[in-house]
Amino acid sequence: MKRMLINATQAEERRLAIVDGQKLLDYEIEIEGREQRKGNIYKAVVTRVEPSLEACFVDYGEDRHGFLPFKEISKQYFQQGVSVSQARISDAIREGRELLVQVEKEERGNKGAALTTFISLAGRYVVLMPNNPRGGGVSRRIEGEDRAELKENMDQLEYPNGMSIIARTAGIGRSAPELQWDLNYLLKLWTAIDGASKGGKGAFLIYRESSTVIRAIRDYFNHDIGDILIDTDDIYEQAHQFMAHVMPEHAQRVKRYRDDAPLFSRFQIEHQIESAYAREVKLPSGGVVVIDHTEALVSIDVNSARAIKGGDIEETATRTNLEAADEVARQMRLRDTGGLIVIDFIDMEESKNRREVENRLRDALRQDRARVQFGSISKFGLMEMSRQRLKPALSEGASIPCPRCGGHGHIRDTESSALQILRIIREESMKDGTAAVHVQVPVEVASFLLNEKRAEIAKIELKQRTGVIMIPNKTLETPNYRLERLKHDDPRLDSLKASYAMADEIEDPTSVTRRSHERTNKQEPIIKGVLPDAPAPMPVAKPPVAEPAPVAAAPAPAPAAAPVRAPAAAPAPAETGFFGWVKNLFGWRPPPHRRRWRRRLPPNRAAKTSAKAAKAAAAKAVATAVAGVVKAVAASAAMAVAAVVKAGVAKAAVTASRAANAWPPKAPKVQRNGRKASVVRVAKAGAAAAKAAAVSVANEASVASAAKANRVKRARPAKAASRARTGSRAKPAKTANPARTASRARPVPRASRAKPAKAATAASRAKAASATRRACAAKRARPPKRAARCSRPMRSPWWKAPRAPCPRRRSASRAVSVANAASVAKAAATAAVNGASVAKAAASAVRVTSRRPTPACRPMPSRARPAPSAR
């Protein structure tokens, strides 16, 4: 759980931290005497206009003047008669012009504060811009449905023309009355500020931004923060009063911390705060992140150091860079590092590892309130990024440049400093008019020069005829020194003091207290203690949105046209799970006498019940749709199975008819009683169906043969004419070839072959013998696995006359199509058999048939031959 910790036990510093468990997420500090000026509103006077900079300098009541760019000046302050589109700052603004300005950026070093005339007043849920009608909108962090809902609520707000508002992230889920309440408070505050600016002359402070505690609660508090712990009474009262006015529903989250252990030590974050002041930050894997501040940018270097846990150098570099990405994003939030930042990651050869590091850094920066822009990792391993500065950096308020190194971080040693001072003494003594050279150096440097370099100093004095006096100063440290050149007319040469008395007392910059740097001209704001007219409205719980369903969860009033009667029982809830889905698929419903009656629900559970009913109705609708799809698939599969069965019946009928002509077997004796009688009836029906199918197949074969003859006749007129003269006809065996049928079917055993009847004619015997020979020949010559390819093209080029398609290739394509159709039909049949309806039909058919079916390879008698579908 996230917590907000406010430590104010020390009057000099007020610290605020946001932690998640024991991990420090954000940190802010307010130092006494250096309160934040950003957001303050002043009455200012223009002191100097600089056309070369397109800006002007204004006096706003502080020690250093502020910087106001021309683009930040509202057109209401322009001189009369000046065109807004073609105006220049020298024509639009004159010295002595009074303006109402707001601090946009704090002072940094030698730079003054950046100001603007476009005022923005931040509230809890919205930001009011009273003199900027072109602004307004919704925060960039809000996306999706929340953004659309917030825009809809903002359209209902009422505010004067010429103003604009911006919705903050805290406004997500807030109703229009809550947003209007916050907007009314900001309008009241702006009215007071505008009246104060018109009532006074000169530069003075009108409105001061809230304190750190109020500002932090306003900007950082959200629903993820469970508690706000404060360790002092005055800050607790201030925070509790603010929460009671602005967010009364969360006022109980403000708590007074009374444990003996310090607040920050209780959550073990003191050592994490110290890492924000350090130059090097250690990573869990052993790597190190080095952060250096320069004049133009902040450089961050990632070193592997002791990271040796990877399998190879690429894995070690990637793992260290991933940890560094998280830590760099965290350190930038803690230190509030702004401006240009350059990160030097460890070199990675694979591009996917570089993309992974970029994505990790992008995810880590989502928690940052500042605007951040960054590019991709270059081939040199560098990433450039820019971060918005929200407040003064952590190092600016609590640190000073090093008095010894001047901020470089490195100094020269004693011998190097001594040699440098010796060369400078020689150069100063060579100048014209030099009578003496006095040098104040640290004690170590003086010892080195007076002992190891005594001869060099004596040579300079003799050659240049100049006196050199070395003055050891215990307050100086290397590489610092002081050199002074005296001319012949200097009065100090007449009364020289002892060398030890010439040493100056140099003040140590580190011993200067912070109170000595406090501002002497503290201004008090004119407007204080502006409170809302009424407490914030309590948030109204949104009613659950339920979709219209045919089954109502709660009893509803009957229509006016319907007669009044006792409330009917609600239908039982649909059964869930696999079996419930199967029952719904086949339309099963429980009988009326077994339906359950739903008990009446109390009024306070009506909303919850309606939500459950809506969810059940939605699930039922989805199940109905799925059932419809499954039924459609089952119907298609059944049609495919029927087509396959019909084809099988026709094929079996042709084969059986031919076999019956060759070997007409005797009909088995079947008792017409019980189950066998039903078998006989089914067999008769199957024989009739087979005969009809055979006739149909023969007709189709005749039609196909005639069509083929016509095509061949058109393609080859001569051959077609010769066939017509000889009276040849298309062979029906092309459609159903007995040899191919016999080769594909199982061979008939010799013992099971039925002998021909005595009444058979010689023609029928010859026909049967011919069919037997063809079957044996087809069995010996197995068909090839794939049709022979034909070199003849299927389609002629466009520049040649069209030719008839190749019959061999067409037959091969037809065979492939038949095979594909057979595989599709087989898959459809398998899917259909899985359904309950097909399984039930198949089971019924199996029960009707006899217990000892006739083998598929044995020809069936013509009288009682069962259909293949029954088998």
C-alpha cells in the first residue's frame, strides 16, 4: 500500500515522501527561507525592453528582476493602435508599464525567474486560465473512456467568456457538480486577485502558492494512497482542514503519527534519501550509475563494476542496463533533474536488447508527473532525453559548490601546485616596475618552495632584482593561493610587517549558515485564506448500467394494460458449464413443475440483483449465438454426410447390380418375426433406394458422356465424325469403371463367390467372365499414386487461338477434386458424429440393423440388400 509521509519535526526543513511499502517513490523538501516562488502572482513594472532578445525585464518586488518573453505577454497589455499579428515588443510594450505576472520558472544561479502574463490557477480537479481563451482541454495522461466522460462533464460547467479550463487527472470519475464546485472556488479566487491588482501601484506580491503540504496533497494524492501520516500537530491540523474542505470523503486517511521511532526511520527510507545526494548509486547486480551535473546538461554513466552474474558479456550488459533504466527514472524523480540529460548505457550488440532497455525506461517514466521526451539508443550507446523541471533541483537548495575544487571534483597535488606558483612568480617578476612579489600559499606548498626550490627563488631575485616573500597561510588549501605584485611607488614598501603577520584570514564558505542567505525583503501576500463558499459535494455512486434483458431480476410493476395479478415466478437460472451448454444447444428446459421460485429481494439489493441478471442475460445471449452456430455447422455436416452416403449407395448399387448379373446368389431365409422382420423391411427399402440411385447414376453418366462427346467433337472434328460414322458411343464405364471399382474394393474370396444360376444365358456368362477378367487385370496392375503429368498446357496464350483442354490433365484434376471433396466430407462427417443428434441417429440405425452384418466385399442379394447408410 502506498503512503504519504510528512516530516516537520525540524523547523528548518519540511520533508515529504511517497513510499510503496519500504521503497521510496518520490521526495520533496521545503527549506526555510527558500520557499518556492513558482505559481506566485505579482504586480510587476517593466524596467527595460530588449528588442534583441524579444523580451523585457520587469521588477516584481524581489532582489533580482524577472525575465518576460514577448510571447508570454497577453495582448491586453499592448499599446493602443498596435496590430497584434505584426506587433514587435518595442512597439507594444513601454517602460513603466504595469503588468500582472506569475512565476513560471524559479531562479537558477545567475538567471532570474521566468515570468508570464497568462495566469493559471490550479485547483484539485481543474485548472483555470482566466485570461487565455485559447487554452483548455483534458490532461494528456487521461485516455479512453475516462477522457470522453470527463469532456462530457466539462461541457456542463458554467464559467465566463474569455476563460478556459483544463481537467486534471484527479478529475477522473468526478461528477459535474464536483467539478463545478472546484471551478467556483477558482473563480472566487481570481476575482479577489483581479481586484487587488487594480487597487495598488508598484511591484508587490498578491497571491502566494500554497505550502508544500497543501500543494503535495493537492497534486500527489490519489486513490492508491491509503494513509497520510504526519508527525506534528500544526501540520496535521492544516492538512486535515484542507482534506475536509476539498475531499471530505477521504478526510479519515489523514492520521497523526505518534510512534517513538522517527517517521522516516520507521519505513527505512533515510538511506534511500541519502542516495539522492550521492554521485554514485549502486545497482542490485553490482553495477554503478554515476550522475554528473554540468553547465549545459546532466550526464549519467552506467558502469558494470562488479556485475558478473550474466552468462556472457551481452547478457551481463543487458541485465545491468535494465536495472539502470529503473534506477535512472527513480533518481530523476527524487532529484527533480531537469533540462537535457544524456545517458551512456553499456554497449549492446543486439538490437532487441536495446529495444528492451528503451521499453523498460519508458515504462519506468510513466510514474513521473513531468513531461519527458527521449529518443532511441544510438550506435554509440547514448540516449538523449529532456525532462521538465517542476521545482528546484534537490542539490540547489541544500548544497554549495566545493570551495576547494570549484565544482570540478579534482584538484592538483602539492608538488604540482608549488611548481605552478613558481612559474607564475617568475613571470610576474619579469614585468616592468615590479619591486616585490608577495605570495600567500598553503603551508605544504610553502615548505616545498622554501626547501626544495630555494635556489630557484634566489636565482629569480638576483636576475630580476625583485624581492620574493613567501607567506604561509594555514587557512588556504591546495590548489588555492594569493599573489600580489608591488610596484616601486607602493607605500607598503616603506613599512613592511613580519611575514607571519601578512597572512589574511580567509573565511571558510562551508561555515556559512543558511540563515545568512535568507532573503531580507520577504513579502507578504495581500490575499490570504480564501476558502470555498460551501464544502465539496459528496461523490454520488454511479448506478450500475444494466443491459435490457428478457428476464428481469427484480419484480417490476405490471403494465397498465395487463390485468393485476399475483407476481409470477421468475424462471430458474440457466445451468452453466459444459452440460448446461449442451442442454441449451438442444433446447432442453426443465419441466414446469420442477422450476424453482425466486424469492423476493429486499430493496437495497435490487441494484446488485439487476446487475447479476444483466450478466446472466448477456451470457445467455452468447450461449444462444454459439448454439446457433453449432447447429448450423451440424446441419452442414449432416448434409455432407448424406451426400457421401448417397454416393456410396449409388456406387454400391452399381457394383451389386453387376455382381448380381454375374453371380445371382440365393436369398437367405429370414424369419419375419421380431427384429428380423424389421431387418427385412429395412433391406427392401435399401434395395429400392439402391435401384433408384443406380438409375440416377446411369442417367448422370449418360449425360456426362454426351457432354464429353460434344466437347471432343468440337475439339477434334475429324475424330468425332469417324466415331459418329462407326456408331461408337461414350463408354459409361468412365463414370463408374468396374475395373477401377474392383481394384479399389476388397477382393472377393473364391469360396464366397456365388455360382451362376442355371437359367442364365450364354451372353450373361460371357459378360460375367469378361467382368472377372477385367477385375483381375485391374488388381494386378495397381493404379499409380498420382496422375501422369501432361506436357500440354491447360490454357493457351492470349496471342494464340484457344484450344480444347487436355483430357488427361482434366481427368487428373477431377480426381484431385474428388479426393479433396472426400476428405472434406469425411471431416464434416466426423464433426457431425460428435453431435448428440447425429450420435443418436447413428445409434438408432445400428440397433435396427442385424447383429451379423454382411461383409462389405461380399455382393448382397438383390431382394434384401441393406442400404450403406443403415450399415
